[in-house]
Amino acid sequence: MIKKGKKLLSIVMSSIMVLSAFAEGDYTQKVYADENDKVKTYYSSVKQYVYDEKNNKGFYMTPDEEGKYPLLFLFHGSGYGTIGINKHYLNGYLCGETDENGTYLVERNLTKNKIICYMNKWISLGYANPYTIVLPEIDKVADPDYGVEDYRRYLMNDNGFSNLYAKINNKEVEYADSIDYTKDYSVSGYSMGGSSALYLGSKYKEIITNVGAGSPSTQYYLEDGGGWIGKESNVTFTEKEGAHLFMGYGLDESKDFENNTNRYLSAFENNKGDNPNSFKVYGKYHGKHDWPTFGRELFNFLYYLKYNELPSEEVIEQACSDADIEAFAPKEKTNDEEKKEENKVEKKDKSNINSSSNSANTTKKVEAKIEIKKGLVFTDKKTSAVYKITKVNKRKEEILGGEVTLVKTTNKKVTNLKISERIKFDGIGFNVVKVGNKAYKNCKKLKKLIIGKNIRIIGKNAFKGCKKLKRVEFRGDLIKKIGKNAFAGLNKKVKFSASIRIYEKYFNLIKKSNKKKKKKTFSI
């Protein structure tokens, strides 16, 4: 019998993401790419600008490599006040990471920078281009939460966005040397920031060519002629060919966000005229009104800017998974670590000198380097399992990671098992996305099973015959297929637990996989 388990994911996030509450100045960290993960870091710092303490301040980030880059404005939404700014944008909170009970780790280390992590990942994997990014902070006036009036004031008053826009065009900003002024500007945002992006795309359509609105709120346009933009006839965007217009919303959000998207889309189409451009809309995100959904919306927009098409669902999940995100975070070395590395270099130099002087009498033992490619099978002692590489992610000739299938266990006597989210081979991280056929069949001592959040497929007979298995916990929401008899022959008291949001889906997949087909009989 399968019973509903407790809800694993317990936190309810606010309506956005954003910046702030840092002391004035730079938020900078030295970057050292992990030699094992082989990740190139494109961004390593976020810096604050203050042109007007009340009306014109925020943050900006430029690529580490000197050059001219297209300009991207990125707007936050209205939730959580200053706490939300840190939580959703600048600081860690790598959403999706849970403790052993499946609860989000909210109060955590705040040294990792979310927007840096994801931009580094997406650019490294070839999914997005680098930008000079400006992140305005909407001023909070009467209370700690950002309200509609705060956004309206920033967007429409002369000392708000128009002042920032003028300073950028006059090259009076610190990051002017990093802006490619020959390229049109892009703007994106989420929730209230999504409506802000639409408003600026309409008001500055001669220069803002690309507009990405994630889960836009109701403020941009109301059917009765209200809202920030006013009449329906004002709902217009650039007519330059090659523009990129995007809106998105989540399936698990309030219906308002889907309705807002459709209302804005309808108004644009009604007075589109000869405009050659159209909005691309994506509304299949399985997420609520918080970061996982916002992150996918931003990724869709950036991917669309680079490839002129929206990514597949598989690409979205791979790019937006936080399982490997820490590999793309800025890393700061301590003085002790730097000294250790200096000592290693000195020892290596001495070793080279000694080996050169003795080369006439010494035969060197050379180890053959393993070629990492699709189809390669390897054993991991730590997890007592055999894996097969099914996908390799490369940037030029550099291998950045990929995906593997867990083929089988090497320990039939395992009692407590956690299917890893990610495994390393030769220093390179791979997401574990599938449990193979018969992988843990007849592991008769297995009592507890946790299935990692990157698993998408569970093969047939994968856990068949695990007679003592009483608890199965699903950490992720990506599973699309469970093979025949994958969970057949378990303990009669077995309990399955998963997030409330996807429990029914998993329940049906398991039930279907264990369903016995009736044999057809024929009479003559």
C-alpha cells in the first residue's frame, strides 16, 4: 500500500528576487576556478552604485575579462524588503538544497553569489552571452517592503530610471568602458520587475530592443485603460527587426500571472500593425512564484537572445539545476591555502630538477590518461556503484560535466541508500539522471531509500525484490518514467514520500509500473 508522505519542501518564498542591504561599496571576491571542475569564471564581483541615496542606486556587474559588452537591465520584484534582496539575488540561498529531512536550508552561508553562479554556469555551458548587467534597487520609502508606488515613482519620475539612463548614455557611470554602445539595450525582470521591464520596453522602444518579462504582475496594463502604461494603444514595443520579446509564468503560480501575460499579449497584438516582432511565451514551469521559476524565466530569455529560439525542457532543467551550482561560485582562498600552493610549487620545481638530473638512470612510469566520452563505464567506491556516462558537456575541447546512469550496485548488502544527485569522475562532476534496469534488484537488506533530485528515469526491476524496504523518499520533481516492476516485491508496509505538488504524479507512475497485465485467452 502506498501512503502519502509528509511534504518535503516547506518554505514559501516571496514574490521576487533582488539586491541590496549591503554596506555601500564593493561586494567583491577573488576568483579561483576549481582545477577539478575546470570552470572558467566570467563574473567575480557585484559592485554598488549610489547616484541618489533615495532615488537612484543599485548594483552592477561586469565580466572579469576587459571588453565591451551589451547592456542588460535586471529588475527585482516586490517581496521581502531588504531581506528578500539578499535572499533572492546577491547572496547564497541556492534554492532546492535541503537537509536530511527535506527542509530547505534557509539560514545558511551567505558567501555565494546567486546571480554570479548562474551567469557563470550558463555562459560556461554555451547557453548565454556575457553582459554588463545593471541591477537597479527600487527605493523603499514608507516601509521595508517594495510597493507599487515605489516602482511607479522609480519608473516615471525624472530622478529615477530616466536619470540612470541619462548617466549611462553620457558615459558618466563607472562601468561605461564595459558597455558596447553599438548594441541595443535589453531589460528583464520578475513579478513587479517583469511589469517594469514591459513598461520600459514600451517607453524606451527606440533603444531597448529586447524585453523579458517573467511572471509579470498586474500593474503594467489594465483592460479599462489603467495601469502604468495607460491606454491599450500605448502597449507597443520596438519595430526593429530581430528584437526579442519574451513573457513567462509558472504552472503552480496564482492564475493571475497567466492572465496578466495573456492580457498584455492580447493588447500588443490588437495594435501591432506592421510590427514584424512577436512575443514568445513559455508557461510550462513547474514552480511557484519564487526563485526556481524566476531563474528558469531569466534563462529562457538569455537563451532566446543568443539562439533566437526557446530552449527545450531538458536544456532548461539541466541549466537551472542547482546540483552543481557551487562549482560556478566565486571562491576566495585563505592565506594558508595560498601558502600551501606556494610550497607545492616549490616542491614540484625541486622534484623536476632532481628527476632531470637522474633521467639517465631512471625509467619514468607514465599513466595513460582516460578519455572521458559518452559510453564510458566507471566504478565509484564511495557510493559503491557502477556508472555509465550518457552525456558530456563541453566548451570547445574542455569538458565541463555531463550526465550518467547508475548501472548497478557493487554492494548487495546495503541497508540505507541515497542515490547521489551528482558524482565525480576524474575530477569532473556528472549529474546522476537515471537508475538503470535491475540496478538494486534483490538487495534484501535494504531498508531505506532516498532518490536524488536529478533522477529523471527509474529503470525496470530497479528495486524489485527489496523485501525489507519500508521507506522510499523522492527528493526531486523531475521523474518522468518509472519502468515495469521497478518497485515490485517490496515490504507490504512500504511508504513513499514526495513533495505534495508532485506526489499524485509519482503515485500514478508507481502504480502503473506495478500493474500486472492480464493474459489474453483464446478459444476455438
